[in-house]
Amino acid sequence: MPTGRPTDQWGNDVTAAGADAVGALDKTLMSYLALDRQTGPLLKDALAADPDMVMAHCLKGYFFLLMASGPLRDRVPKVLAAAEAGLEGATDREKTHVRALKHWLDGDATGAVKTWEEILADHPLDVLALRLAHHAYFYMGAAGGMLSSVERVLDAWDEGAPGYGFVLGMRSFALEESGDYGAAEEIGRRAVDINADDPWAVHAVAHVMEMQGRHGEGVEWISGLQRHWNQANNFRYHLWWHRALMHLGRGEVDEALRLYDESLWDPDSDEYLDLCNDVSLLLRLELLGVDVGDRWPALAEKASSRIDDRMLAFIDCHVVAALAAAGQIDKAERMAGEMASAGGIFADVGAIVSKALIAHRTGDYPAAARLLGDVRDDIVTIGGSHAQRNLFNLLLEDAENREA
Ligand SMILES: [Fe+2]
């Protein structure tokens, strides 16, 4: 039934001042899917076109929470209030997005995922709900959820729908994390054929190659598409990280260290994924016996700004690792204690992994092995990819070897 409202490019009704505002929202969403640097400015355009647009405020709140930073989280209540101000005339889909934003802000990622799934049940072309659910499942370590979420909506999508390649990219990554490497590679390559400017799809195929130990092919794949993904926002550093891992797989530690200095390390970045990439690569190099020199203090300085965040246990473990590696054991121990007090996944897994990281750093290998052994089967629940969490397997192996 016609509602008189403009529709976005996927046919969803949008409450907005006019087609211009919705056009700006469309562009913002496509930019977000492409992990493009213009996403923030495009959202500003959308809000300039309609300062009351519920979906634009929602998107702003989502983007702040995607950054997983305490100071940005603290700005979300105001954004949520701006979204709620427009609820009276909003559609059910928009109201449900606002509800999801509230769940997420409250730290209830499970509630947020359920709410995005509610939207997808009625609006399978709501690519924002799809991508956010994908992200949230990822940080729950729920590969099965990630896969079924995207597969449930596939029938509604075809090559004619804007952003179809991005959906294939998500499906590819979900298949990879579910261990179906053959299908993941085939679909990831198709996604890149449709749209090479999709760093997430490039990344999904890189993961397949990492998991299958195809390091030479991995370097070629990542390098061959560099002109596309190296235009992306900070996610590009994560692709550099993957390339560095491929070099580690080939025993080329000097090249990995060179990439750390020249392509991964960004002194101006305060993004969590960059911190995790950097910590993870330096630790892996050390586990291979490489002296990483004086690189830890600068990383620990960045980590220090995240000590009180408690956004994701996955991030917190990397923060503790950086502090401990820089010799700031007291700070690291205090943070591990605060994670233990925070309850939930922070206490059940994050604090234990953190204590293990400190024990490993201070040479208490039996304690590191015992602690990591205790949570070995639960580490998946802090989220991240198999390749990222493999760091903890490597630490456990190292602790066991040194203990023996
Ligand atoms: Fe990755």
C-alpha cells in the first residue's frame, strides 16, 4: 500500500523530509558496506538534508557503537534521544531500529541481534540490519548465527539489488568462519568479481587462504587487490595484518616486521581494530623468537586510553597484552581485576585470558598454560575470527613448551 513516504534504494519506506535526504542515506549505507572513508561525511550530508531523520540518527548511534570506544558510547544517549524524537511518525521498521540501538547501547548485544533479526524477517533487504547482525554475531563468536542470518535473507536478494556483492561478501565470511572453506572461497571470489571495492569480501577469501595455509596465494590475493582495499577506512590495516600473517606463515619475519612499521602502525589511529592487529602481530613475532625492539610502549600508550572502556572482551584482552608487554604489569593486573568484576563474558573468559597474558609475560608459564587451558573451549565466545583467536592457541602452546 503506498504510504506517501519516500523509499530507499531497497524499497524500504523511510520517514524523511524528501527524496534528497533518503538519497543521502542510501549513499551513506553503501559507503558503510564498502568500509569507505567517506561514510562519516556522507552521514553528515544526510542529517543536513533532514536534521530529524530517524534512520540517520539511528545510523549515527550505530556508527558510534561500532567504534567500540567508551567516549563515543557516552555520546549515544543524546543521539538515541534525537532518534526517539521522531518516533511518532516513524514506520515499524524504523521504530525497531531505534529499539535495537537502545539494546546495543545498554550492552545487550543479544537483544540487539534479536531485534535486527525481527526487522530482517519482514524486511530481508534491510542491509543495515543484516550487516549489524553480522557484526554482532562475529563478536559473540557465533559463526552459525552469522551464517544462518545471511542465508535466511538470500532468497530476497539477486544481482539487481544494490549491494548484492556485499551480501555475498558477508555470506563468504560466515561460511569461512563456519569452516566451509570451499563455498566461502567460491562465493567470496564472486563477490569480488561483482564489486572489487569490497574489502570485507577480499578479507573473507584471505581468511580461507590463511586457514588452509595457502600463504603464497594469500600474499598474491591480498596484494593483487591492494588498489581497491587500500582505499578503505582503517579496515585496510586489518588486510595489511592478514598479509603480514601470510609472511609469518612463510617464515618471513623480517617482512612481517617491515609491514608492521610501514603499513600497519599508524600513530594517529585510536581505532580498536588497529590496536588488536598491532598487538597480535607483535606478540606473534615474539612467539617466533623475534625481538620487536621498542615498539610496545607506543602501543601501550594507545591501549591506556581503553582501560576503562569494557566494550568488548576481545579488545580488552589485547589492551592487557599491550600494557603487560610494555612492562606496565600493575596497570594490566588492575584491568584484569576490573574485567573480573564486570561479570559476564568479561569475567568468565576475558579476565582469565588477561591473567594468562600477564602470567606469560612475567614468565609464569605454568600459570599461563593452566589459565589458557581452563578457558580453551570458551575463548570463542569473546568473538573475533579463528585467525585472530589463534593467537591464544599459540600462547598456550608456547606456555606448555616452556613449562615442559
Ligand atoms: Fe580478519
